[in-house]
Amino acid sequence: PGAIPANAFVVYQGHHGDAGAHLADVILPGSAYTEKTATYVNTEGRAQLTRRAVNPPGAARDDWKIVRALSEAAGLTLPYDDVSALRARMADVCPTLVHIDECEKTSADVAKLGLKMMREGGRGKAQGLLPRAVGDYYMTDAISRASRTMARASAAAAEARSSGLIPELESPAQQAAA
């Protein structure tokens, strides 16, 4: 909140009224992942297509539809009116996004960096590339943060770590350096 200028107009687009929603001047209710057909890319680099399991509640809309409506209201209408046109645009911008369930080949530059890191034994400059960015992985999404069960489980895990019952987790870079 302190980083937001006092005269800023704040827009919240999301679901579950997550962190930041209470600061918003306007809330644009988006669909949760179970409420939309969407494309996600996993950490392997594989595009995955999900299907809507349930309809979104109330005025919630798919995120792309919200952005498309805003573009029209701003007089800068985006050139897609349906999912097919949106996916065609995604293919133009980033073909990986439409190669569903295919693992993209590693570029020569990334492969060379990986080989260099292996030669250095995971140490040196490469060691700091992937520090742990998330302290509590299981509370990183809006649905988990809204869950009392997840809050209790997270608190129990933190207590177990602080009392030494379970070890502190290290980042992959820290593990490689050990």
C-alpha cells in the first residue's frame, strides 16, 4: 500500500477479494482457474489447456474478456472477439502458447549456460540465479489464502519449522552450493 501514490486510481482484477482488493477504486471480478478455459505454462515450459469446470459466480468474467472490454471502452479495441481469435493472436506473439502439451526445445544459448553451470559445479555466478522467492508456497494463490484450512496448515508448518521438527527449505541454488 505504501508504494501506491495517494492520487493513484487503483484497479483490482481478480477473484476471492485477495490482497489489494480493499485498496481498489474499482474491482473487475475475474474468473478463478476452475471457472474458465485457459492456457497455463508449467515450469517445464509445457503449455497446458484447462477446461471450465463450473460457471463463474455473479459478474465474474474471463480475464481476456475484461481486458477486451476495457480496450473497447478506451477506444483502442483489441482485434479479437472470441477465444479462437485470441488463440490466433497468441500463436502470432508466442507460438509456444498454442503447442499444447509439447515441451519446447531448449535454445542454444540456454543450453550453453547450463553446460557452463555444470562445468562450474553449480557455483560461482550461476549460484545466485534462483534464490527462493516464496517463503510459503502453499499460500501463494488467492484461493489458498482465502482458505481457513490452508491457513491452519501453513501456521502448523511454520511452527514445526521454527521448533526444528522439520528443516527449513533451501533454494535449489543453496542446495547446489552445499
